[in-house]
Amino acid sequence: MEIDDSAPDHTPDADAPTLAALARDAWKLTADRPRALLGIAGPPGAGKSTFARALVEEIGEGAAYLPLDGFHLSNDQLERLSLTSRKGSEPSFDVRGYVALLTRVLQDTGHDIYVPDYDRTLHEPIAARHRVTPTARLVVTEGNYLACDLPGWRDARRLMGECWYVRAPAEVRQRRLIERQLAGGRTADGAAAWVATNDDPNGDLVEKSRHRCHRILSTIGMDMFNYRP
């Protein structure tokens, strides 16, 4: 679809696909297999989590949600690796653990599989917040680096039936990222500095992976914003 980066995030786009149409397209991935993975990639603040959750909600019990954020390294590990100031960057994730869980999700379709997440109040990953049930035939996984042509991430990408890329205008992403940091307890200056020195470089890396995705979506104006997690 054509993307208008100048459009504000509340302006309806007559060409934007409906959530129901995207859910139908996603479900097609399950046609010839017992379970499929759909990846949702994109830069920080693009709306990946909101879109992925809304897509799962639209599909219903046949779908499950699996966020990459559950594979953030703990604060203790980040300190050990001198990555505290780069939390959220590509090396600050346990990509091998993520690939192992994706592999299990595809292979073990007869049991509940528990999925970790990231808690923005605790500022730590937590275990078993989500669940992939045996009835889930489509697992929607989202995260910044899913389409990156880098060690570990290539393995994750190969497991996905498709990977879609979500983008949003830079000013929209900046506003969302600042608000996220303020909500997490940073001062206004601290939030701006974090976005400039961490989120922006991460987004630049992710942007380079866009061509490796099956489709590029703008969620601006999409009816997914009627959904609230």
C-alpha cells in the first residue's frame, strides 16, 4: 500500500486495509500447516505491539501473541555486559532463547506454551505472561529486529511464514517514544536524551531491514485503534 508519512496518526486513510482484512490475510498462512508464525517488525514507536495484539484479538482463539520484549536481558545481565545505556538495542536481547521458543511453538502444538514479556513498571522481563494454547494455529510475534540480516535474527526470520513491517511518521514515533520514557519515570530531558541516543539508532538499524519484509503497513488511521488491550 502507499504510505503517506505526512499524515497525522488520527487521520483516517481510505486506502488503509481494515483489521479484519489483515486478519484474513494472516490466517492464510495456516492453510497448509498445523501452526504458522507471523512476524511484525518495525522501528521503536511504530505501533507493532498495538497492531499485533489487535490482530490476535480480531482472529480470536485461533491466534496467540508472542512479543520479542520478553527476551530483554535482565538489568543485572545488561550491567554485566556494559549495555545498561543501550537497553533495547539488538545485542541486549537473548536472540537464541527467542529462536528456541519460536522453534518449540512450531513443533509442540499439543501443549500450552508459556511466553515471557517485558514489564514497563518493573523494567524487567517477566516469565509466563502470555500463553500459546493448542488451539492457536497462528502465533503473531512482534519486535524491532525480526527482519534484520544479523546472526540469530536470520534464524528467527526463517521460521516465520511471513514478516510484515509496520512504520509510522517520524514525528509520531518520537512523540510516542518520549511519552513512553516519561511514563517510565524519566524527566523530560532524560526522556529526550534516551530517545536520541538509544531509540533513534535502534530505529535506524531496523529501517535497513524493511526490504526483507513481505509487506509494509502504515497503521495510521487503521481501525485497530478501536482496540484497547
